[in-house]
Amino acid sequence: MTTTRDGPGGGVGAAELFTVEQLAEISQNQDPVANDLAGDRVALVPEMIKGGIATKNQITAFLANICQETDHLNTLEEYGDEDYYRSFLGDEWMYHGRGYIMNTWLEGYQRLSSVLGVDLLSNPDLLARDKDLAAKAAVWYWNDVGCGPYAEQEDFEAVCSLINRGEAMPLGPINGWEERLAAYERAKSVIGTGTEPVTEPAREGSESVADRITLRYDQQGWAYDTASGLPVKSNTAELVHKTNKDGWLWADVATGATTVETTTETITTTVSTWSWPEAWDEPWPGSEIYQERHPTRYVWRPDVEKQARWLVDTFNVSCNSYYEHPEGRGFEVASTDDDGTVWYIENTSLDVWGPAGRNDPIGSTVGWQIFNLLMNDPNPPNVRWIIWQRNQYGEWNGWQGEPFEPGNEFMAHEDHIHVTYW
């Protein structure tokens, strides 16, 4: 059966990603009804979509790991009793593994309590009883440790090591490695067959096209289908297309600009005209305060400004540059237009922050969504480098990420993304 959407409101289960039957096949669960795999799917799908786990490579790696972590989706709590838990957790035994990805230790529960806004310290069992909460926790952890890029590259060992050991290159055995790998192979064989994941291209027949295509945009702003990599064409030229927070596509048809003929009526559209904040503070070169030496700016080369606007319009984020961005290289010439206009690196660089602006953390979930979008463009990226989560990515390291030295907190970029374009 194919679930169809009945409009931008969608409804529960509007996006497939995977079916209960596929989940049963991947997990090898012996009693999908008694173990409520339908409930697992209802809890997981919306959180996976919000967290950007919506491509086949990410779906398969994510499901394979949660199936191993939960003993084939039989439990959301680690098996054992107090004596067993104390044998490796000591006085923190109450904070043994729970959830789709087994959250463990007092520190782990403290972090989740802060992220989810739920007191798991007083009531850790919530993570085993509430599937919605467990799904939120699992997706957050997946993105927090950076599994997405490795999953997209089909580096399954790195994904499993990050989940089980917290390190991309395993320095020791991965618990349940053979079970994880077997589940991964099953997932790859069934995800993309039957009822297709939401990011698969449309198939012939009566399937809902909206359930088959998810769009992304390349560095120049052209839309393409994430599954096929093919560009997507609209029959409404010049309309400004945007999405809401759930990804539903719409066109800005506000009165005031270009007239566009459609099959039923004439509509008018206008390009977004909101303005960037005023930010013209003079720099204080001798100040010990970084933001006084490098005050905020919102002046970019037109193509970079377009990218910044798109990020602000599409995600709940803000973008800015700043004087001499980045420090020490901001006045380096990046490009020169045909008319002689010189653009410096500070005009081709942007930082992506939370909605409140500079110094407002972006959050790992939306941060990894944006990072993945920039890094997984099917066309060659026109970025010089990207910095995110203590790693710098560029052509010189094959876009694999180069960690900054421990203690270099200024360059860590754990709370925002930096992009410098060619």
C-alpha cells in the first residue's frame, strides 16, 4: 500500500521512508504485532525526517543500528538486573542503556535531559517507555556524533563505531558488529523496494509523486531530486519557491512583481524583499574582544547572498559575515567581476547561526541537515572550505574532514557552521 498525502497538512504517516513490513524484515523481529513495530515506525519516521535521515544511505545505516541496539526491536531497555548494571556502571547503575540507541551513564542522561527538555535524571525509565521520546533521543544522538556524512559515504563501520564507541575510526571491537552488518545488508536489500523511501524517484503507476521525490538545491540554487540527482523543472517560471518547516514546497505569489501565466489564471510574484539588519560598526583593531575587532556584516557577493537568503528562508537560522572574515584572511581577493568589482573572502564567507543571530547556537540537528546539504551536492562544490563540529573540510583533504587540535575552542565551530566560497 502506498500512503498518499492530502495536502501540505500531510497527516500521520504521510511520508513513508519505510514500512512496518520492511522494518520487520530488517529487524528479524519474530512478533511484529506484539512488539508494536507499527508504533516504532510512527515514532521514528517524523523524527528521522526532521533530523535529515531521509536518504537511502542514512535510513539503512540508522535502522540497522537501532535494530541491533534493541535486540531486534524487542526492547528499549538493556537486559539485566542491578547486580549486572553495577558490574560496569557502579553507583550510576540506574543510568543503564535505554532507547533506540542505548543511552548510558549519568552524563548521557544529563545531556539528553537538557536537549529534550525532559527530566530523565529523576525518571530515566521514560526513555524506555516513551517511543516518541526514544526516537527524538536516537535521532539527536545520530546527528550529534556526526553519523550522517559517514552513512552517506556508505562507511558503515565508521557509523557503528561512532554509535558504539564514539569514534569514527574504531580503536577496539564494535559491540554487535556482525549483527549490525547483517541488519545493514538486509536494510539495503529492502529499502528501495516495495513502498519506496520518500527520497526515491517517482515510479510508473499510481503512486503519489509527492511521496517519491525530495528536493535539494545545488550551490547555484538549481533544484534536483536527491535520489536520482536529476534537475527538477517547474512549469511556473520566475516564481519564488520556498518550503515550510516540514519541507512542503510552495511559491511566493505575493502581489507586486513579475506576471506569470498558468493554465488557469494569471498570478503575480515578487522576490523576497526583506532586509538584512544594519551592521556597520567600526572595527577596534586593538580590542581583546573578537566581535569588536570583527563586527558583523551582511554584505556578500550576489550568489553568496542568494545562498544566505535561502538558508534563512528554508531553515530556522540566521546568516552573517563579519569584518575581515575570517581573521587574517578576510582581505584576500576571492574574485573579480567583469566590471572590475573586487570581492574579498569576507564577501564570499558566511556563518550559519541559530535564529537569534551571531552567537546563538545552531543546534546539532539542523546543523547536520545544512552541512549534509552542502556536502552532498551532486555537482562539484564551489566552496573553498566548510568548518563544523571541530573539523575543516576542503579539497586538500578530499572533503573528509580535518580535526582541529584539542583546546582550540575558537576554531571548534561546535555551535555554528562556517562556509567560505570560491
